[in-house]
Amino acid sequence: MTLLSLETWRNLMGFHPYHFWQLSSTDKVPVDTGCNTLVWSYPWLSVDAASRQDIAQAIETAEQKLTSYLGYAPAPRYTTTTLEWPPSGGPWGSDGRWLSVPLMDGFVQAVGTEQLTLLGTPALVFTDPDGDGLFDTWTATLATTITDTAQIAAYYAAADRLNSDPAGDAWRIQPITVSISAGVATIRGRAWQVVKPILYEGFASDAIDPNPALLTSTYVGTLDIYQRTTAMDGTTVATSQGVVTWETQPWHGWACCCSGCVAASNPYSGSFYDVAAVAQAVARVGIRDARHGLVTPAGSLYNTAAQTWSSVDWAVCSAPDRVTVRYLAGFPLGSDGLMQEPYRTVVARLAAAELARNVCGCEQANRALYYWQHDLAQTARGDELFGISPENLNNPLGTRRGQVYAWKFVMDQQQLTGFLA
């Protein structure tokens, strides 16, 4: 799922909000530009134009490329990473402190897994604040004890999610505005964000009618509102902050020297001789350097009675082979809960350059897209002359204007992590 929402990309690229989300009628927001400006949900609905699925894939590609070269994601994302355990004689480094492991993802916000807690499924109230005859704004309210608006997230309700999908990024409504006052959360968004998903699944390329008389047919009536936090106290290998993993060892007559292959404390017990088996232990993970992604994992045990964690010794004669860490990392969100500038602009322009096709039928509807897709490696077009420096021409992102723009940003912001032997 993309970190930059499709709706934010649409807004930055200047596409018509109703037409981008496939909404139009003869009396309300008609298509009257002389060409088809509707954007369809899937590529097969319009073979000559990019669909919203194509755009989402381009945004994801842009985010992946930026993350690779910047050393951190342009916005926080939940990630699970498995790394080789550094060579060591124990879970400590040469300085006597916990051994650190580089995640290679900067700006670590928290270590743990995404946790969604359903707060309610309020009804949406549609209004026409600008009086243009279109009910283009929805509002939902619900009582809550939460005070942090950043924890409030809106998703399509279970009845509207296709294939009985669970709540997740694919069904999240973004962007929204949230305010909390006197124990009541007020969530607002735009109507074109909450079209019934089933209406996008038809094989006929028909516009969806936004006429106010069809509100209940066009838009969903409720949303699931969740509290979105990081669960940091998982006590199993499936839910913990981290997992340390050992492979079994060949039998040389000395492999059971510590506590014996059948000792209850030995994580290899019962499978020591199985070449394909592994032993795993729950790990806690400290953050040593959030900006550069240095963390300190170690096998840990939770005391249910005391509700405390403590580290545990290795029960075998060797260091772990791998460590898995679950975490939230990326450049912090802004006060509006969205990807900060200039990252959102860089992602949007690079995604535009990554698109192989235009979004809709004519140049008038694609002005911004044409600009960022223009290949600067061209030396001339008609009576226009172009020039580009060798450094920009050879950049690994490409020679389209949006790719060059993004590479210049990377060179200015790039975070490199080095380690002293």
C-alpha cells in the first residue's frame, strides 16, 4: 500500500476530484473538456490511459526508490525485517553494551506491530458547505477517551470491504481531518473518497452518478473508525517486537556441551538433529539510534505475575543465526497527519514520471503530468532546445523531469550509514 494516498496525489497533480474518482453526470460535474477525463479503476477499462491502479503502482515504485536511496521511507510504515546476527561471543558488543544491529531504515518511530482497535462504526452525514448543489463533504462523530488525533484512522466498514477483507491499508480513507473536543471525535472527509467499492468492480466503463438524489446508492453510509497504535508488548514469536533464530548444528560430539541436547532449557530440544529445523525465541528490541536505524535486540522473557521483561541467556553454545525485527520507521508525519513537504511533492512528481501512459485522454487534462514525464535527455523538440548536465543524465532514477527532480532531492537529503570496524 502507498504512503502517499491517491487522493493526495490527485490534488498535487491538479486532476478534477470527481472525474478522477470516476464520478460524473450530465447535470452534475459533466465531462465537458472535449475529451474523456474520467479515470478508471483498472487498466482494462481504458487501454489508452493509466488507471488508478496504475497510478498506485507508480506511487509505490517511487516510494520504494526514494527509500532505497535516502536510507529511510518518506513517511512512517510498518516493516518486518530479518537480518543476519552480527558476529559476537554473546548478546553484547565490544563496549559491553547490548549488541546493536543496523536496520538500514532510518527514523525508527517505534518497535512493534500495527494494532487496530475498533472504536465504532458511525453513520456519515453528507453536507453541501459551498452551496453548489453537490453534497461533497461527509462528517462522522463518536465518543472517545482518546486525546491524540493522530491515532484516529478511518476505514471502509466491514460490510463494504470486498472479499471479507480485514481492515488494513488497502481500505483506509486518507486524507481526513480529525478534531477531538469534550470526549467527542469529529472526522471529516470528501464525498469522492467514500464511493462504494463495489461500484468500481464493473466491467463496463460507466461513470458513477454523484447526484444528491443518489447519495445512498453512490456513497457508503458508515465507516469503521479505529485507534491505530503500535503494539510493543507481544509475548509470542508471532507478535513480539523481535525474534532470534538459531539453525541446528551438525553433530560433532561437542554440540551439546552447554546444557545438553535434551535439557528443558535448550531451544533445540526435540529437533536438534533435524537439519531443516530452527529454534526461535521471543526478543525485545531497544532503539539506540532512531535516525540511523540502530537497534539492540536480545532474547527476553515476560514475567506475567510481575508484568516485567528480563533478558535470558543463550541456552546453546552459539550465537543466533538471524534476528527478525518488527517496527515503524520513516520520516515523521506532519501536524496534519500526512506525509510532510517536500516529500509528498517529490513522491508525486517521481510517480508521475514513472507512469508509462497518460492518465486521461487529452493534453489539457494532463498538463502537470506531461511536464514531469518530459524526457530531459532529448536535445530538441520542434523549435525548442534542451540541455541537461552529465550528472543528471546519468542518475539512476532516470532522465524524465520528475526523475531528475527526485534525484536532486535525494542528493540533498541522502542519509548514509557507516560502521567503524
